[in-house]
Amino acid sequence: MPIDTVASVCGMCPVQCPIEVEVENSVCRFIHGNRRIPGIRGALCTKGAAGISFRNDSDRPAFPMLRSGMRGQGGWKRIEWDEAFDIAAERLRSCTSVSGSSDMMWLDSGGCFSGFRRAFARTLTPHVHTEDAIVGVHVNEAALSLFGFDASQLIPDFRNARHVVLQGRNLFETVHIQQANDLLDNLEKGAGLTVVDIRSNPTTSKARRRLAIRPGTDYALNLAVIHLLLKDHRSILATDTIDDIDQLETAVQECSASWAQERTGIPAGDIVSLVRDLAKAAPRIVWMTGRGVWGYADSFYTCRSAWIINALLGAVGTVGGFRIVLPEDAYGERPLNGFAPAGSLNEPSEGIERPRAWELLSSLTDPGGALLRSLVCYRCDPLALFPDPTHTRELLQRLETILCITDSWTEIAWMADLVLPLSAFLERESVIGRLDLPHPLWVVRRRCIAPTNDTKADWEIVSGLAKRFGKFDFAVDGIEAVWNRQLEGTGIRMRDFDRTGFIDIAGLPDGPLPKTPGLRTSGGKVSVFDPSLKSRGIAPLAPFTVKSGIEAGRFRLIAGGCGIHYEGNTLNVPLLNRQMSENVLWMNRSAAESLGIANGDRVRIASEDIEETIAVRLSEFMAPDAVFLVSGFGRSIPAESRAFGKGVSAVGLMRNGWKTKALVSGAPCRAESFVSVFLADKAEKEGSRS
């Protein structure tokens, strides 16, 4: 039989890499990255390559299910799709109104194909939030406060940068294929890479300079970098694009390299050397923060100071820096038609939406009245996103209805009242979406093979719900109707996607940038001391606060990703589970040996009333006052035959998460919890003696 190659888009993680799928006799044989896209060139990460294994996993939800019995007990009744849509509409309708109810929240995984879903959701409720709005709240709100738009509008140009600083961003392990390949190619040409991290990882191994920083002190480092740039390199800075530059210099005048050394543990000479390299490479600089620095109470200020560094170096809206996302008409193209019907709540007001997801959930215990009665989760799990799922679960139990649309089991799906199963990404097509790379693309996901179970694509599920709610703009009989609506008047036809799977909006990736529309601030400049911050009670640059000491035997818990899994979503995939079925606890070797712990020992890790047993891995290149866990493990879902009960849940140990609120956003903190670690054998002996 001939082998057909279908151009599509991966769905194993939020990056959504364009792919090519080889199909023979209605069977997927092989997946690789799209060979025609610069930076991808046929490459694909481990998760994407396991897409066929994911599709073939018999443990995935296979048909619509209505809960029977108590929440989370695993009692399910199979129902037909028409009944499922009827039940969903009946239960959600009681929490919605024509004008949009405050009693329902829609949590969405987001991504370039989410426009159709979110437009529909906004006809039901104003409370529509994405995973990125939760995880990236600090970096988004920091960018918004300076530039007038959030971080999604700033695309790192690793291909053309002269020096890159990755701060808590493990790019070469938690892989973004296009970004990683662009940076690797650039490093071979002589670009510099500095990595700021509490531990050694695959990204630090590629770096020219690794700055081993104390956990929670990144803000102090950034303040010192700003101080040194203004003090020693002012002549090369983009000072004319920044308001109140003298006020900024005054604010950081005490933050010298030696001041930062005392707080961060990074030698002052290394900080001075870094700043010198940045000044030489400006404006082709990318200083990028990642999840490794987004979980602290002061993460807003870490992210804001990082954006200020980029702005000082002229790296915002610059080739080799952060390119600003431009509308299609800037490239001479007509935009795709949107989905919002007249009078809908689809377009949010400018800025960060409020109340935020955690504020809505917290209101469930408010004596004055909860803001929520129902929750819809589309491939998004609040029990994995937020720290301390014990507390999160207590909040969610107060909801009247939980509806999950998912292609795999999640903790929230196991707790739900109704599950609408989503087809695997190889079995579903999606609307046309825009992928914002340095050269933006329109992409479309194609159905490669028919669904193996009684599952549906997201547009089919939205259409079924829309018919019950009378939202007939979204009640479509085929994906072609949606595509035609999007393309009407653009001069583009669906067959234009057939050969490559994408349309390049901007043309050649290294071509000249169109005229940038500028920043969306009142004066058109970077607004470090915006009066609106003061009116909200927010200090533009808060003083760095030294973290209190940690008692002996206790460690700050840091969680992060790995190259094999994305959070808990892929743990049960047969191919990936065989490569990594459980996590280990990473510790500093000296700190562990002082407690009598050797490499490979089984240890107990305890946080308040929770205690788990896990193997330990020791490293000299790990901060001595922290421990590290890959997140997503410790699954409590019996339906996942391979992942159930394997490893330890990192978020489950974050018992301080909801108690410590982040500055500015008020979000729960994932890096402000502490654990005790001791030998498992020792604990067992002490228990037997008692």
C-alpha cells in the first residue's frame, strides 16, 4: 500500500509543533516534525514522537461518561453523545444567562486552535481562562505593566541573538523544538549563552556561563544587572525609549555586584562579566525567564526586572531580541475572520482579566457568597496547575457541576460529574490557527486517521453544546464550514495548506521587519514607573527581601519538567512510561551526606501532614538548600494502569502553596513550600522501636 504523508500539528504539549504523519492503510506508521519549517526541519521531541502510542493507549476515556456515586470514587455510567450534550446543557444552563453569568468558569488549555472554543465559552460566561494565564501570570502581567501587552506578544528570536540568558528556563530539556534548534544553530555560530538556575541540567551543559543561584534570589541578580548597565554602560542603552530613566537609576543605586553576591551566592566578578557581554551584544539580546522563577512570592518583580533589562538593551521589537507580534495586515495579508457573533462576550477588555481563576476558586469559601457554581475544563487540570491539590480539591467539592473535555485521564476528570471524551490529536482536525514564531504561520491540524473510540473533535463537542444553548453561530455540521468562514475574503483556500500544512504570513524568516506599531503605553515608551501601578498599590520596583533561613533538615521544594513527560498528561502513554515511570528526588550531595543519605537511597519526604517515600539522586551541582522533583507524578487515578501510584506528587507536597500569595497577582505559590527529608530505613526503625 502507498504511504500518505499528512501535514498536521502535534497535540502532546502546549507548544503545538507542526508535524508530518506517515499513514499506510489507515494506520499511522511514523511522526516527524514538519521538514519545511526553519528551526524544526523534521525534528520532534520525545513526547510528539510518542503520539501514536498515545492514540493506541486503551486506558484513555473512550466514550461519554456520567458519574455515578461519590465524586472521585470511579463510578461511571456510559451514555450516548446526545444524552451527554443534553445533561451538560441542562446543568450548565442553570449557571448561565444570555448576558453571561458570573457562576461558571471555563478553563482551557489554550493554544493556537482555542479561538473557536473560547469564543463559544464567552457566549456563556465572562470567566474564560487559559492554562498560560495561570502558569504565566507573573511574566504576562509584568510585560503588560511595561509595554501595554502581555508576554504572548513577545517572541524570542534565538536564531539571530548574539547573547541569550535563560533564567529558570530549561529549554533543552522541556523542549520547544523550534526555539531549541534555532539557539543550537546560533551557538555554533558563536552566540553566547548564560544560564541562571539552581541546578545543573541539559541546558546548563550547553552554556558558556552557568550562574548557580540561591533559590528565590533571582530578583536581586536582576536589580544588580540593571544597576551595572546604568552605571557602566549607559552610552549603549536604549534610554530614549524608557520613561524616567533617572528615577530607575536612583531605585537601583545600592544594588551593586557585591550586594547581589551576598544575596544570590553568585560571585560579583561573574555578574560584572555577564553585564559586559550583554553590553557588547546589544541590542541582539534575549533575556528569558521560565517556570523555574515563576513560583515565588516576588516572581512578578523578577519577571518585570528581566523585561526592563531587555528594554534597556534595546531588545524589545528588535531582530535578535524579542520580536513584537504583528497583525497580518503589517505583512500585507488580510486577517482570518474571527468567531465572535454580534453581542457576544468574546473579546476581553485590554489587560489581565479579573477575577482570575484562583480568585474565583477561593471565593468558594467566601461567607459573602461564591462567584462560582460550575466549572468546565478543556484539557486543563486545576489539580495539577495549582499547588496543594488537597486544598484545591476541597474548593472544587463545593461546585455544583464539573464538566471535563479531555483526551486522557486527569485528576480533575476523575473527579468530574460528566466527561466528554476528546479524540486523540491524530484523530481530530482543528480550526485554522496562528502560530507565532519569529516568522508567523497559519497552521491547520488535519485528521490523519478515524477515531478508534466513541470520541469527538473539539469543534464537534462545541457544536453539540451550541445547539443545546441556541448558539447557532457555533452549531456547524462540518469543519469545512468553520474553515470557509475563517478564510472568506482572504484570498486563501484550504487547498493552499495541502502541500506544506501551513502558510507563511511573513515570508522569509530573516527578511526585514515590518514597521513595528510601537508599545501600547500612554506615552509610547517603556513605562517603568507607570502611575497606574501606584493607583493599584503596586510598587514598580519593590525592595528585594532576603528570604528567611531554613532550619536544618528542611529544604525548599522546587518542581519542574523533563524531556519525556509534560506534567502528568503523558505518564500513562505506554512508550513514555517505559522510559520514565516514576520520578526521583534530586538533592545536593553535601547536604544529603550530612543527613546520612547516599545516592540511590530511599528517603522519606514530608510536608506537614503528608509523607512520601522516594529514591534520591545526588548532585554536586544542586543548590544545597533546595530539593527538586519532576512534576506530574503520584497519580491517583486507578484507570491509568501504568501511571497509578507511581512516584511522588510535587504539587501534593506544596502545602504552603495557597497560604503564601504572590505579590501583585495574589496567585498561589509553587516555590514557597518546604519539606523535610530523612532516610526511609531510619524512619522505619524509629517506628518499630516505638
